[in-house]
Amino acid sequence: MTMENPERTQQPAIQTISSIHIARAQQHTLSNGLPVYAIESGTEDIVKVDLLFRAGNWFQPKPLVAEATCEMLSEGSQNYTSRQIAAQMDYYGAFLRTAANKDVANVSLLTLKKYLSPTLQVLADVVKKPTFPQQELITYLNNKKQHYQLEYTKVNTLSKVHFNEALFGSHHPYGRILQLEDHDQVGRDDLGDFHQKHYTADQCALLVTGKIDESVFQSLEEQLGGEDWKGSGNTIQTPDFRPFTTTETEVFTPKPDAVQSALRIGKVLFNKRHPDFPGLQVVNTILGGYFGSRLMKKIREEKGYTYGIFSVLVPMVNEGYLTIASEVGANVCRKAIDAIYEEIKKLREEKVGQPELTMVRNYMMGQLLRAFDGPLPTASTYMSLMEMNLDEDYYQRVVYTVNNITPEDIRELANKYLNEQEMVRSVAGKCE
Amino acid sequence: MVDFTKYTLDNGLKVIVHPDASTPIGTVNLLYNVGAKHENPERTGFAHLFEHLMFEGSVHIPSYDTPLQKAGGENNAFTSNDITNYYLTLPVENLETGFWLESDRMLGLNLTEEKIRVQKNVVIEEFNQRYRNQPYGDAMMLLREMAYKVHPYQWSTIGKDISHIEGATGEEVRAFFYRHYAPNNAILTVVGNIEPEKVKEMANRWFGPIPSREIAQKDIPREPVQEEARSREVTRDVPHNVIYKAYHMNDHNHPDYIPADLISDLLANGNSARLYQNLVKGKKMFSNLDAHITGDVDEGLLLISGTLTPNTGMKQGEEALLEELARLKNEPVDEQELQKVKNKVEAVHTYTKTSALHKALNLSYFELLGDANRINTEDQAYQKVTPADVQRVSQKVLDENNCSTLYYYAKAQ
């Protein structure tokens, strides 16, 4: 039987997604004042708990302290050794993750709901009463050094760290490059002091996602709501740092045997709290924010210079910046840089056509749907809001902007913020 | 429980539908039963190059990405030694666009010499980025060619030698398509908030008219049993010495596949695992250790790799590692330790089920192995493994005569 072919030259009718359902977080407060945001999501019996502390690099008295404090939490606490913590989490198939970035520290637990109680008990102990055992710290720092040595052989890492230094300066927490010797300067006391100051209930926010009922709140109250964990009562002074961008156009880190060079191009802009951020997000998407972007089309699909290129607006708590990143063949490095600037210029000079704008709009609405699709994406979307002290209304503003921005607005934003002359670039590798 | 319906169209296309009301997103996954193992040894890397070319426009649709993005969709693909897998997600209201796009490129491509030339460059840059410009980037290639003497798993998906890609002609590329891309060589899986009847209707409309094709039957040679230890030393400009060990194991449908997977978990899954606790934390001979199975359809590998700490000699580290493997062979694993790795398998399966895309991928892959319903029964199969199974399979697999070892030395600074 041969079947008749359908009409294949026309795309089937599509519906435009103009609004998205954003579940609002329910707010609770535990007895000790710890704010809890809860979002019911998904069909599986899992629970994800995320704790957010203002304890990133921004607040550290010397390099590596923020990261080491956070990552060492699970290496020993008052009631559990490092080995017991690992054994308990693995036995219940749970994941305990501790990670600090430039601004915040995050301690998270992913577990089957039926094992929330025993795993949360461990999380609470490591957050409230870590002991930072000396032997564990030595092993941790030695292994971290080896990891550092590996990472810093990669052109991608070199280009990234020198780019951040060029944007913010070597004395700024977003710009300073970690040194191998920094690993020798961190002691137990540094971690203990930093923990005591920053890992308190009054400086913590908690997000819980997944299958949530009364028993979940009860566990949270029991483990994290007690009077034994409150705060120092002192207000933490937020240190003040200002970016100091280099006046050089290019910083170059040579790696003579490289077959590809890693590139970063961009400038200091602003974060999600700035009114122009959602609009600039649209501009960025057109430029290099998705697979069909202009940079991908030109540098990869037309020229074949690279396996991939993207641009992103990186929102930090105190600043924000644009970065365009790629790894390109050493022999076409200069040509690729020229082509990238050409695309930026085009955004400033020519109005984006309606078909491209419609496509970007619809793509971005699809991305917003995906950002709230299931408990794990929802948790990470909310955490990024909490980090910025924003609430769900932010996404209503994004939806509005995506639906209403015009080609004129886009050109205006590009002219206001994306001037090629103001960009800094970092190249690591070999540029022939 | 993942409920699904399954049927085969007249042209041989297998279709699986899993209704999931919890998500506004629809997922379309199309698995083609063609991977690097189906390639001609003189023309390796073709399956992967082809994955790139599938995005370069089809018979009636000049651009794949544009209409998909217009429908709010996103897509990607990957190539392994066994399969090439394409997936897209989009608002479920626009699911039909997914059928339209995927069926048109199954029908035929619209390749020009220029498009082929550019994608060859992109793949060469991918090779440079992933394999040449990364420390230890060639380790897996070296291990494959040591471990496999006849089976095509001896080359990576990127290819044995990049000259194979550089030399690919348009004619060869087109011939590859008609030998491997066909409804009767594919599995279509759809997940989303949609009636199975509606999916059936769309599958029939869009894929039904595509004729089945003659699939190149290639007898893939079975790798003979390895009878003596193999090893190789290399010295490169890398920061640390690393040891790699590759042990042959059973194919994916063999009853000993699951015990081998659990053995890799006992060794290195999570911070409580043996290698981490004893050799990273205890003896401090390694700064990290990893063990995993390649997960191939045919007889794959159980891989162990470890970065040595500066004061540990290569052979000293290897001895300590072999002592740990000997313990698995000589002593039955404690019930509680075995239960731990089984619990983790169960938990990870549950976490995975929160993602429609992962469900679609798993349904397709299990169907390729013979039964999509293994998505629901796999946990029980893991639960049934006994300490005796672990010991027996350890003795069989973790044998040095069954192993290829790569000593990867850092050039003296």
C-alpha cells in the first residue's frame, strides 16, 4: 500500500505561546526565622532542598576561602565523619552538593521523598556544625591543586580567566585569577571563621521543590528550624568593589602548541535588576544565544571556523557582563574575530527583520516553558532569582518584553550597549 | 511506571508513545540504528559527519532549525558507536512541526558540495577541540585500538583518522544515507500531554508514505577473547601521570552486563565508593579515580582511570589499584554495600523520570535492545544481583589477561 504524501512544503500550523504558567512559591518561615520557599512540581516522589548563603568569593578575606569552606562542609561534622557522610548519602541514593561561586554558596540535597528525613539530618549537621578536619583539608587542597594544574593547561580556561581579569581588574573578586600558591595559604581557622560568620540561619534562604506535603515541612522544621541555629545578630558588611576594565583592546595568552585558540569578547554591562536586561537578552539571543543565532550561522555554518560559538549575558549579583566565546582554528583566528565584530556592527546598523524576530520570540518563549518544566529545572530557575533577590514577577517582565520588543528597540539597545570599540577580547592559544 | 503504547507502521518504522500530562513540552526522539560500528574501516567518522549533515536541509525544507525555532522548539543529536539519535522538544501544541521536520529528512536530504565542505570543516574543528587540544584528549582512542583487534569499536565516533573525513566525497555521503537511514531502521518515540491516537494519526500521515529501504547488512565481527595482558606507554605534555585500564565485558543483553555495571559502581560511584575511599582518601595515591562501563550494545568495556598524586609511581599506583580489584574477586561483597549501589540505581532512575526527554531516550534505547518495557523492569533486574554474581563477574572481567592498560606519562617539566 502506498500512502499519499502530505503537503510537505508548508510548515503545519503553529500556535504562538504568548504566556507561560509560572507556579508561585509558597512562603513559610521556620521557628528560627529561616525563610522557606516551596514549589510543588512534578509527578515523581522526589524532594530537592537548596540552601543559599551570601558566602561567595565577594565576601572572602583571602583567595579560595569561600570555595574551600563550602566544599569542605561535607568532609566532617560534629556527628558524622567524612566517610559516614558519603556512606549515608550513597546508601539512600541521595546527592549532597556543595558549591560556591563568586557571589553565593549553595548546599543542595536531592533525594527520594521516602529518605528525606535521614538525608536532611546529615545536611543539617554539615551546614550547622562542620568540623573541617585538618587531614581532610590537606587531601582536599592537594587534589584541588592537581585539578587546578589540569584546568590551567586548557586554552578555554586561560582565555576565560584573563577575560574576567581584563573586565574587572586583578583586585576585584570577579576578576582576580586564582594562583597555584593560593592553595598553600588556606588554613582550618580561615574556614571555621568564614563559616561562623556566613553560614547562619538569618543569612540563609531555603528552596524546596518536588513532592511536598506537611511531612516535608515537618522535617525541615525539625532539622533546620531549631533555636540552636539562628544567627550572629550582626549585620554583615558587604564589601564594596568597583570594576576596573583594562584599556587594552586585546589580552593574549600564548600557548604555542595549541591547534585552536580560545576567544572571549565582551564588556561589563549589568545584571537582571537593570530595566534593560530583558530587552538586551533578546538582542543577545539574536546575536549568539541559540543554535540558529547569527554568530552560529556565520562562524560555524557558513565559514566552518569552529565547532561552536555562543554569547551570553552573565548576571552576577553586583554586576553583569557580556561574553562571546568560541574555540577556533589557530589559522583562522583573526578572520573569526573580524567576522564576530562584523555581526555586532550589523546589529547596530540594520534593523532585524520580522521573520527573524518572530522566530527568536517563539524560541525564547519555548525556553521559558522549559525553564519551569519539572522539579529540577524549576529549582534551578528559582535559585537564580533568589540569588538576585528577585521574585517571579521578573519572568512576567521578560514575557512582556519578549512579546512586545520592536526592531527599533533592538537596534537602539545594540547601539547603546554593544559598541565594538568598547569591547575587550581575550585570546589564548596561537593566532596565526 | 512509564505507560506506553507501541506499534509498527507498514514501512517498518517502530513507534512508541508515552502520554505525560505533567509537562507542557512535547518530545520527539528518533533513533537510527546506525553508528560508528557500521562504518567502512577505510571511511570512519561517517555516521557522525552524517549527524551534522542531517541539519543542512531536506527535500522540501531548506532549513531544519528555522521552522523548529519558530515553533518554540529546540533540538540536538548525538552519535555513538552503536546509534545516531536525534531529539527535539517544543510546546506540545506544535508537535506536528516535529513530525513534519523529522519525516522530511528521513525521506531525503538536499546536500550540496558546499554544505558538505563546511560541515567537514566543522567536524575537523570538533576533532581539534575535543581530542587534539585537550589534555589526555587521545587516551580513549589509544585504549580502543588496543582493546579491539577486529570489532569496529576499535575507533571512536569521530573516526580513526581525520583524513577519512577530509577525503569524504559527496557521493559516498549520499550512499551512506540510503544504506542506513530508513523507516525500517529507526525507532520514533513521542512523549507529551497528547492522546496516543493523535500521535498514531500524525505518525501515519508524515512517516507512513516513506518507503522502506534495503538496509546494508553488515556482519559485525565478534571480538575474540583476549588472552594476554596488553599495555602501552605514552608521554605527552600534560600535568600528571594517569593510568587507564580497559576490561572487556559482556554485551548489553547478557545477564552479566548488570553485575558488571554494579561492579563499576562499587568501585567508583559516589564518595563512599571503594577506590575513592581507599586510594584517594586513605592511601592518597590518586587525586581522583573513575570507573564506568561504556554501555555499548555489543561487548563493551569496563573502564578505570586514575590521576596519580605527585609522589606516587605509576607501577605503585597500579599495584594498589589491582589490590582493590583482587578484593572484589576474592571476597564476596557485603550485603549492605551491594544494597547501597542498588539503591542508587533505583534513585537515579526516579530522578531521570522527571525529564520527558530522558524517558523518550530510554524508551528508544531499550526498544533497540529488544524491549522498551525494560524502562519499567530494569530496577528489578538490578535488585536481583547477588554477592555471588558480583564475585563471579569480577573474576571473569577484572582479569589482567582481559585488560588493556595505558600508562599516560607527563613529560618532565
